[in-house]
Amino acid sequence: MSDLISYTLNEIAEFSKGISYSSSDYTENGTGITFITIKSILKGGGYDKTGLKTIRNRFTQQDLLSEDDLLIAITDLTRDGDIVGSPIIIPKHLVGSVASMDLVRIILNESITCTRYLYYFLMLPSTRRYFVNHSSGSTVLHLETKSIPKLTIPLLSLDDQKRVVKILSTVDEVIEKTEAAIDKYQAIKAGMMQDLFTRGIDTQTGKLRPTIEEAPELYKESELGWIPKEWEVNSLKEVSAIEYGASPKSITSNDITNIPIFGSSGNLGYATQSLFNAPLIVVARKGTLNKPTLSNTACWVIDTAYAITPASRINCTWLYYQLDAYDLRRLNESTGVPSISRDYLSRIKLKKPEDTIEQDKIANILMDIDNHILSETISRNKYQSIKQGLMADLLTGKVRVNLNHDKVENR
């Protein structure tokens, strides 16, 4: 394998900026040209359909993007440095689209380097730091475009680059499959929640009840619409106790075997003692009014969250999924920091099966789907970690690729 030879980016590439536009250029109903903005760039690199728009066709052929075109973001609206300098490669279904002026297209000399090799190089933490260090702005972070051509890139021979790309692309394919599986299970979960919280489970057959159109005699009217005859409508305060959390300042611990501390965004650390017994549900009181957290162990709940403990004959997991399906942001009553009062929270209305066996069955079905999602998420994270390690080794020459054998070798 050849030694690395360093180039500055301007020695192996040319650059063109995306098009300027105004909001009046946007079109409705998907007509016009697909328009790629920085909202389509993932943290650190990669593509997401979020942020795609359509725009009037007023562009030259030169503005239109081709498959495998490489672009980088030069703006970061969050000012966190997560997006600025992040790369994207144009997939086949975006051929003929145009990029916003917040993106720069990099046109490579393909006799020296291949696009996907540079794509992976731009994702390296060292490259990411370079771009962040050459960005500025008080509200929006902007990458200095003059610094892009000065980026130094140590290159392997072209054959070795292609071999590295093959290895990293193989890992990417596995990551994409796990992400597709996660999306599939999340879609299944959303559909099941809709059915389970309106039709429920026939405890004799273990199956969903027929729809109201198929068997209207199985349902009755309620303040929340039609519900199975065996169900009732209750407020959250009727099926649980809602208590305030407390500051964990005096009992925090670095020992991960100790008691978990929960806040609005999940596990925040560990404590030497518990404040609440299990099971319970943690819901934000202030801050990010996100999804609830289910705890099946004794825990501490911080003072910006509520601890919800189910009443007797209430399955805590079933109640958790009820709250998970409820958009808690609807309860925000503050014009400043988002917040929920206990009074507002307690008034949430729930469709409740009176039979605890039915609650159990509903909870078990959803928990099984969540376990599939968790398994695929763990797998995806593992392969993302493998990819990061391979990138750090292969793109810097620390580990060499043996072109005659399907393996890598330490340098």
C-alpha cells in the first residue's frame, strides 16, 4: 500500500456555491425543482429528506446536481457547529435538484481522489474541528469559504482509496438496514397505538376488537368519542398520584450502580438514595416538554419534573404508553420557558380498560415492539461506532488495507 501524500483541497478540486433564492421562489404541491437546504444535512454528514423544498425552475443546466455530487454546508443555524462543514452526497433520486447558497459543491479531480473517499474524510472529527475553528457568527455560524480550499488532505493511492471506500460503504449499508428496521417498527408501533387505544384487545381471543363499523354493538359513546363498552374515561389524577421531584444536589454519585436520577430528558446521573419507589413515570414540569420516561426501578426525580405513580389496578406500563401517545406540549402554559402545571397535567383524559388483564396485554404488545426498536438501535449504534473507528484508522493510514486479501492490516 502506498504512502500518504498530502494535498490542499484546492489542488484536487474546484468549487461552486449553491444558488441564491428568496421565499417567493418556493412553490406549492411539489411542483418545480427539488431544493436542498442545510436542513437536509445530518449532524456530522449524511442526508435526510427533512428540509427539502421545491422552487421555481429558473436555473441553468450547470446549477443542476448529478448523482454522487459532493456538497458541504457552510452555515449552521443552531450555531452548535454540528452542521457547518458537514458533507452530503447526492443520491440518485435527487439528480436534477439544486442546492441553496448555504452549500458548496466540491468538484474533484477523479484521477487523484474519489468522491466517497473525500466524503468520509470530511466526516472525521479532526476535519470537523477544522471547519468549526474556521467559522464565526454571533447568531448563525458561517464557515469562511476561503478556508475550504486550504484544508489539507493526506491521500492514499487511488486504488487504496477505493478499497477503503468499499469497506466503509459496507458498514454504511448495515447501518442503513438497521435504520430502515427502526423506521419499520416505529411505524408499526404508531399504528398499533392508534388501534390499541381505540379498539383495545379482546381478552378471550387476544386479538384487536372488530372496528366500530364492523361491530357497533361492542362500543359506546363517551366524552372522548366511541370506546369499547368495557372501558371508562378517567382523568390522570383519578388513576395516579402526581408528585413533585426534588433537587438531587446533596445525594449525587458517580457510581453507575447507584440509584438513577431522572429528569425531563431521561437519565441524568445517579444518586445515593431514592425519592420514589417503582414503577413510576417521569414527566417534564419545566424545560423540554418531551416524551415521558418509564422507570421500573426506584429512582430520584429532579425538581423540574413530576413523578406519576399509578393507582391500584392500573398497569404502569399501559399508563406510560397512554402518556407517550399524548402530545404533552399541548399543555404548555408559559410564553417563556415551556412548563406544565400539575393542575393541567392532572386533567388529561384517558380511555381506560377496566380489566387489568386487557391493560397488561396492551402494554405487553407495545413493550415487545419497543424491545425490537431498542435491539435495532443498539445494533445501529454499534456499527456507527465501528464505522468511526475504521474511519479514524483507514483514512489516516494508521491501519492499512491489503488489496490482495479481504482484510485490513495494522501499519
